[in-house]
Amino acid sequence: MRMHAVGPALALLVALAPAGCGRDLKKENDQLKGQVATLQQENVALKGEGTSLRADAEAMQKQLAALTKEKRELEDQVKALKATIAARPSATPPKKPKKMSLP
């Protein structure tokens, strides 16, 4: 007989539990919906920032490549000028005449 009473008691408990907690669950559910909406907005904003940062990084990589190429070209020019200077015959500058003292 005890087993027969457990079934209806369990059914009554299951039926009353949501009724008593329904308001609390509804409030919590509404709060969570608000949080979800806020997080979705933040997610969209962060995706936009991510896209912008990726574009900036790509532009900076291109600029770095151009500056690296320019640096190599300038280094080559410096080497060529040093080689040209080294290949010239060494000329000593003319000596300054000594000052003559008056007697």
C-alpha cells in the first residue's frame, strides 16, 4: 500500500513545484534573456573590432614589407658608394703654406 501512495505523491510534488517556483523562474529567465541580448550586442561589436584590427595588421605588414625593401635598397646604395670611394686614388689635400714671420 505504501507503494501506491508514492506515485500520486510524486505526481503532486511535480505539479506543485513549478507552480510555486514559476515566478522566480520567470524573473530569472527574463534576466537571462536580457544578459543574452547584451552579450549578443557585445559580440557583434567585438567582431567588428576584430575585422578592423585584422585590416590594420594587414596594412602594417604591407608597409613593413615596403620599408624593408627600401632599407635594403639604401644599404645597397651605401655599399656601392663605399666601394666607389675605396676605388678612387687616395689624394692628400694640399698642404697649407706656412706663415712667414716678419723680421
